Amino acid sequence: MDEWPLTLDVEGLMAAGWRPTPFREFILKIHSRCDLACSYCYMYKMADSGWRDRPKTMSSEIVAATAQRIAEHVQAHGLPKIEVILHGGEPLLAGPMAIRRIVTGIRSAVGERTRVAVSLQTNGLLLDARYLRLFDELGIQVGVSLDGDEAAHDRNRRRADGRGSHRRVVEALGLLTGPPYRRVFAGLLCTIDLRNDPIDVYEALLEFDPPTIDFLLPHGNWTIPPPGRVPDDPATPYADWLIAVFNRWYDTPHDVPRVRMFDEIIHLLLGGASTTELVGLSPAAMVVVETDGAIEQTDLLKSAYHGAAATGLHVLRNSFDDALRLPTIVARQIGRAALAAQCRACRVSAVCGGGLYVHRYRAGSGFANPSVYCPDLFRLIAHIRSRVAADLAVARNPSSRSADETA
């Protein structure tokens, strides 16, 4: 029996007036291997081992076909801007010539009427002046993965021989954050490890004055739970960790970096729409192209089960529009209709959005479940709502603060 969303009635949705949202983020797996062996890696350490059968890099034929498919999609939907995200594995392993060829090829195919923003996520080991000159020239924004100070970072982000990577990443960040190249610095990505002190981690990240910080919950689900998250346990270890950081961030009187998760939750609480799959109900608008040209869903699904990200489509045979009507893609675009019954009944569902889609998986019922992080998300959102509501009350009635202080 098929698990949800393979049973989703797409034709019924279309008949009722629903229409797909075109893809605006194209994640290109330009290299399928990595020079780190991170203990929590969803690509190499979890359920899907498909990377073993894929070429290390994209061939020129696949690059050209991908560029044409992106241009085709842009033209069909009249998109004024798209984002191309160079990913891996470790994308810098592809080499500067390949990166130049991919970026210039896509921009040439798309044409001048559509802005093609390009970003790249790297572990930083190979990031040097040669790459930074290229990124500056091509306007490529660079995000770097950093999990805190040396002890926190090297707890998980080690080389295959066991050596830590923190010192080399710090060297790379020194170059990236210097005056010549700081304008291409997109921010830091940090995966939470409950063993690391949250404030120590946050302050280690602040040392590089990042414009944005992304805190990521380690990937897991009901069948393969993430570390420290016991399914159905009301304890909230990840919320407790994040709340400590939130309070430090929120209470800082001077300029602080954008913390995407916190900003998105506050924006949603104030009635806005989400711009990320982490929270909220906005339709997902990203698609992945693997090194062999396979068109896939978000690569995070590789943490659920083998083949979870597959669509059966390929850039040599299929358009991106072909993917838009697949049940697995549609499920991530229909918002509230994709939520489990208990999520639809929850008072924070419009903010939580059921949590990240990949964290909802349970063998037997597919993705028709709340997030395995449900208690953590509920507590974090409730805490942020309480802090923001208190400040809004004071803003509406400034005398209430002075009265409280007087009391």
C-alpha cells in the first residue's frame, strides 16, 4: 500500500481550482562527494545511499540541459527572479572552472529579463582567495557551515581520518569576512547538537559578524528519531536550547544578525507569510538536479528512506513543469491541506506549518504526521509569541511598563 502523499488526488485538487506554484529555487548538486565525514550528515550517513551510484560531477551535457530546462521554466511562468543554489556533497570539489561554466551557462540561457541570484553552501575547507575572486566576480553569495567553537564544531564536523575541521574553516572565514570579499558573505549555518552549550555556540558564531544565522534541527523522523528527541515524549530539549539563544538574541539592544528561524516565526505571528520550509504554510518552490541529471525533490528527504527524494524525471527527458503535478511535489505546496488532523486542530499550526516536511515521516503512514519535533516547536513558538506580545502591549501602552517598574 502506498504511503501518503502518493495517494494524494492531484486531479481532484486541480478540478477544485488549485494550481501549482512554479519553482523559483533550483538546487544543483554540482558534486556528489564530500571532503568531510560529519556524523549527522543526511546525505551519507542516513537512509539513502544513492550517491554511491552517481557521477561525482555534472557532465557538460547535463549542465547544458539543466540550463535550458531552467530557462524554459522561467519563460513559461514569466519569473522575474530565480535563485540557483550550488550544492553537494561539497560544491567546491567541482573546481572553479566548472562553477564558472555552470553559472555563466545558466545566466546566458535564462537571459537578461530574469535576475539569476546564485548562492553556494560550503564546509569551507577549500575556500581560498582563488574561489573568492571568482565568487566576487560572478556575484555568488557564500554560506559557510560552522557549529560553534572548536570543541563544538569538531564534535561532528570531522574529516574521514578523524581530524577536526574547525581551524581550517576559521581561516577561510577570515578571508571571506575581510574587506575585499565580505559582500559575498551570506551567513553561517549551524546544526544543533544538544551537547553544545547554546550561548557558547551563538557567541562563537557572532565572532564572524554574520548577516544571517541558520540554526538547523538535526534531521530525523518518527521512525529514525533525531538525537535526544524521543517520539511522543513531552520533553522539549531542542526548544530549551533554542529559547536560550532566542532570549540572548532578542534582548540584545544593538544590531544582531538575522536568525532565520526566529525572524520567520515572528513574521508569521504578526500575520506575514513564511519564506522558508522550516515553518509556516507557504508552498515549497524548490527543486533539485542531481549530478546525473535526475530531477528530485528536496535532498533532505534522503534522511527518511532510500529513494524518498526521487521523481523518476530527468533533465534530458522532462521539463520542470512535469514535476509540478507529482503528488510528492504537490504535497509540499498545498499548505494546510497537507497537515495531519491533529496539526489542523492546533492553534499554532499557521505558524508551525507542521514543521519541516521531512521531519514528519513515519513508516506506514508516510508524511501524514506532525513533526517529530512537535513539542519543541510548540514550546518555542509559544515562548516567542509571549515575548513579542508583551512588547507589543508595552508599545501600545507605554505607561504599563513604567507602572510595572514602579511596582
